[in-house]
Amino acid sequence: MPLTFDDLVLRARALPRGGRRALLGIAGSPGSGKTTLAERLVAALNGDGPPWAAHVPMDGFHLADAELDRLGRRDRKGAPDTFDAGGYAALLRRLREETGEVVYAPGFERVLEQPLAGAIPVPPEARLVVTEGNYLLLREGSWARVRPCLDEVWFCETDEEERIRRLVARHEEFGKEHAAAVSWVLGTDQRNADLVASTRERADLVVPAGALG
């Protein structure tokens, strides 16, 4: 039978065991629907009650533009080496171990395209943290420290044409002209997407776009 969103909610709810907090990762190429899945999942798990689940995106670990300029990587923003992967792995360890107090995670401001420190509070009562990003399944460099912190990683997959359409629309929404958006999506974004696609086989579950209804 096809995977449904209700199946995903049940699977996520079963991850915390023995009173311990669990961490669920959602990986996928840019524009594949990771954020939509994470947000819907957390909303469904929390319902109208206290925050049983929390959403912590990887995007808060983008290096700031000033640092990318210093490193000469601004034209590759979004590539694996334009993130603080070690800092992200360290936060995931804190989220697993420091469950007696609020842990603050950085967010990402889409209009400014800059990380925002301390923007996301994860309360002690959160039994599941859903984190999503492109590179959760990479084995290179500090990214290799991410997967061992996660109980499961799901890979979000969508039709390639639709994924590209979404990305172009997103870049236009946040200020790029159409031609510049298409150039970025088919260049920098596509190189990143190809790398992420190569990690698909390492996921615990592949979530097709149809599972979101």
C-alpha cells in the first residue's frame, strides 16, 4: 500500500522510547519538500496540546555572508562547506542529552538570507526533535558526525521538474530576477541536489511527494 501522511505521524510518534528524547532527520535535495513535511509532522504531533515535538532546521547553520566573502565561497552558498557542520552536530548532541532545560537553536531569515542566533527554543517537554536539511546523510568531514545523532533519517523525494519549479519560485519570492533564479537553480543548486541525491540509499525511509496528500 502507498505510504500515507498518517503512517508517517505514527512512525514518528513511536521514535521516543524509554522516556528519552528522539531526533528525526528529514533529508532531501533543495526544493524537495523537507520543510513542508517537517512543519506538517510537528503540527500533527503537537495538535492543540503542549509542544511534544519541535522543529529545528539545519539552515540556521549557514555561514554568514561576511564569512563566505572572506572564504571566497559566496557564489556557492548552500554547498556543504558553506555551513558550520560541526556546530550543527554539536547542537544535535545537546538536544539529545540536555533535556532538563530549554535549548536554543539558530534559525534562518529568508529575506536577509542570514542565520539568526537563538531563534528557536526547544523546551524540556519536547520528546521528539524534527530536524531537516540537505546534508544529513553525508559522510564527508564534520557532516559524518550528524547521522549518528539521529534515530532515523527520512529522505524526501519529489518529481524533478516540480522540484526545480519550486526552487525558481522561491528565489524569485526572495528577490532574484527570473533569469538569475533559473541560473542559480540549474547551477549551484543543481550541483548540491546531485550530491544529496547520491545519499538517498542511506536513508531509513524514502518519502514520496504523494505521502503528503
